Amino acid sequence: MKKKLLALVLAATMVAGLAGCGNSSADTASTGSASTASTSTDLNVMIETAVESLDPQQATDGTSFEVIADYTDGLMQMDSDGNPINALAESYDLSDDGLTYTFKIRDDANWSNGEPVTAQDFVFAWQRAVDPEVASEYSYMLSDIGQIVNAAEIIAGEKDKSELGVTAVDDKTLEVQLNVPVSYFLSLMYFPTFYPVNEAFFNECGDTFATSPETVLANGAFVLDSYEPAATAFHLTKNEDYYDAASVSLSGLSYQVIQDSQTALMSYQTGDLDITLVNGDQVDQVEDDPEFQSIGAGYLWYVTPNIKEVPELANLNIRLALTMAINRESVTADVLKDGSLPTYTAIPRDFSADFSADQEQFKDYCRDDAAAAAEYWQAGLDELGITELTLELVADEDDAPAKVATVLKEEWETTLPGLTVNITTEPKKQRVSDLQEGNYELGLTRWGPDYDDPMTYLGMWYTDNPNNYGFWSNAEYDAILDECTTGDLCTEIDARRDRLYDAEQIVMEEAVIFPIYTAANAQMVSSNVSGIDFHPVALNRVYKNTTKN
């Protein structure tokens, strides 16, 4: 889950603009550090990267989604099994033709400034999401994925945002019109892009919206009371006015951004953290501890080659050589050691009714095979008329991806004569920006599923999708996806699934990406903590039902 922001440049001017945004989710000033007065029932949580945005229509990364969902509810939530259940929607009706949803908003749902949550809050937020001036990277969730009437035309600048197929029938009734039936539509409703925004509050905040506790409103289980952009620690407190406050037993959430896994483990062992990630050699140290667990995270980690901008990577033999020179078993078993699974498909393992159960279906194009890699490599060099090649690999500076990047460099340089790989590690925000703008050659990146359907991955490589980092384009591929989203197959479940395999085959044949592993989170969770809901889709961790004794 990625990001292309216009806005968080505002940090430097934020302080001067807060006066018009007074009634927020917090009574305290933003300090950028965790509350030192947190009680014993605050949950102390480690995250690897800082929050990139608290704007629900601009955020695109998993950490930001988690925090936004801590204090904001959508129409639906996930139950412990990941199924959509009512949240701000007290009930909903679906028309017989599957094209119109009517949601009834709870009467007891309120913002933290005391104003009721209304249908208009959703209309305003969803119109923001498709507004070309906002340039939300997740706008396609309403058009291509959600198939909301006129969303695509608005994004393209052909219609005004007021024509979006979403209407506030009255204060508590929201009507949504779709182009075609969408079987997973309710599961989209717990995705943060679809969260509501109070229009009057947004207008008061102006450019400072979602940059501090004073410039966000809560309607969920917690309220934000300490935060600054790029903060290394921040805090949320239980929302006593939440409509389901009786289900929330934690007094708050105290987040700490710790990139070094050894430092994080030490903080856990001293009691400063209740949950932390571990990887590599640390797993060997703690795997027999009853507080250790490995949870599937749903993310696919892969390398994206810049096919359009780097002539050498436009060569298919070079790309096939690079993907076959990767020893994925070594990456997962010897480096990560966290339960992550080597992956040879464009869809991760253990996802969407085990869509990728057959990990050998694309073995002609993706396998661990140094000999075949060397043959493809020599063929590619001959075609290009060169004997050596230097490539740059961009990766996050966090502990695990930095280690994986080092292994990839070693494997590629050992297997492919004449190849030199230089590694550049960057903060995640910069790395994502570089990939989106095409300012890279090879990029180590990840994608987590936004909803429970293979299209959450396959849609990335549609022509001109903002997450199609290599700028690859294939008319046949696009036609298959169209057939499965708006064409005859959109309601034919089995035939649609088969056709999506055809699309995946094209991605793998063309080596559009080099899949590496399906991530698992190896973590320590204190024995006095229970009820954290872990999900591989959309929101990886939810704390509403968590208890700490």
C-alpha cells in the first residue's frame, strides 16, 4: 500500500494554522512523543516506519491506515475472521439488481467535537477521493474497484465530482449507485479511503487538515492526543463517547517508531513495548518463547524493474535472468526466519481462497535456478551488445528490507557475470516517491491486499495505474481485467477466477515483477495482552477488542 502526496509539505507551516481548527479529538497539544503518564492499560506498540499521512483520502501505507482506523470507523468493520460487519452503518439494503446500496447511519455515531456523523460526511469524503484536484492515489478504489457511478469520469476530468453516484438521502441515509454488481463491495467499506470526513471541520482546518491532534476528528474507539508529522512516538486515548465504548478496554495506544529490530526487542524485554516485530537471528533467540508468534501478514514483497525507462531492463531475457537468480528459499529461511514464504506468483500465498496454492504454475518464468538464470543473462547481454551492466537497487532503510536487498545483490552478482548492483536505502516515503516517478532502476517494494480479491494485486499492472511502477503496458492484459470488472465475467465467479489466472500468466511470462516472498510477521506479544485482531487484508492490526491485564 503506497502513496503520492501533495500535502504533508505542510509540516513547517502547521503550527501557525491551527487556530481555526479548535474542537478536535484531543484536549492536549501535539508533542510528538508518547504520553509519559500512560496507564498500565495503554498498549505499547512498535511500528517500523513513521505515519505518512492521517488524511483518509490521501493515506496509502499500512502504518497510516492502522492509525487512522484506530480513531475512525467506516460504514463497516472487520470481525475477527475478516468478514464485514456493521460499524457506522446500523443496517444496509441491496437492490435486487445489485446496483444500489442504501446504508442507514447509526443515530449514536458522533464526531469527537460532538457533531453527529451524517450521510453527507461520506458524500464529502468520497467526492474528495475522486476529485482530480485532490489527486488521491486510491481514487481507483471508487472507480475501477468499487465501480461507483461516474467515478471514472470524474477522475478523468470529464464530469464534476457532484455527479458521483453517492447521495445523502437524508442526514442518516446514504445511497450508493454502482455501474455493475461488485461482490466484495462491503469489504471496501472498512478501507480508509472510504472513511467519512466532516466537511465544516475540514474547511476550518484548510491546508493543516490531518497534521495534528487539533486537525483530526475521531468517531472511533480512540482519539489522537499526541502526534506530529514524522513523529517517532505518539499516543491515542480511549474515546469515552464512542458508540461502542463498552467494547473497548484499553485506556490508550502508545506507538513507538523503531527501525532497528534489536533495539525494539530490547525495549520489549524491558517492558517498554507490549508488541514488537523480530526478524533474522532474533527469531533464533526467541522462537521457543511462549510469547513468540508468527502471523501471516498478506504482503507480497517483490522487485519491480523499470521497464520503460531503463533500456537494459526492457530486455525480457535480462528480466528473466534476474528473477531466476534469486534464491527465495535462502531469503526466507536464512535471512528473515519469520515464517515468510518463498513466492513464485504475482498473487501472494494463502490469499483469496488460496488463489496461489500452485506455486509451480509459472515455473517456466519464475523459479530458483542459477543455471537457467545464467543462460538468460548471456542471451540478454548478447542482444544488447554489452558484456557488463551496473544497476541500482532502491530499498527501504528499515531492518528487514535492507537485509533482503543485501542478499539480492550477493545472489545476482554471484550468478550473473558482469553484473554490479549498487544498493540505495531510503526512508519509505522517499522510496515510494522515487518508484512512482520512475526515478529508479530496480525497486524492492511490497503490496498488501486492500480487499479479498486477486484484483487488488492484478489491478496494479493495468496501464497507467499509479502503482504500475515499471510503466508496463499490455493491451491483452488490460482487456482481461476489463472483462473481469465491467464485462460479462464480473458476476461469473468461477469463470472470472480462471480468467484472472490468464492475466497473471501474462505478468509472469513478461517478468513484470520478480516476486520474492509472502510476508509473515514474527513478533513478540506480551502474555498479559489478548484480543489483537490480525488480518492479512486492508487493516493488519485492530485493537478495539484488545485487553491488557
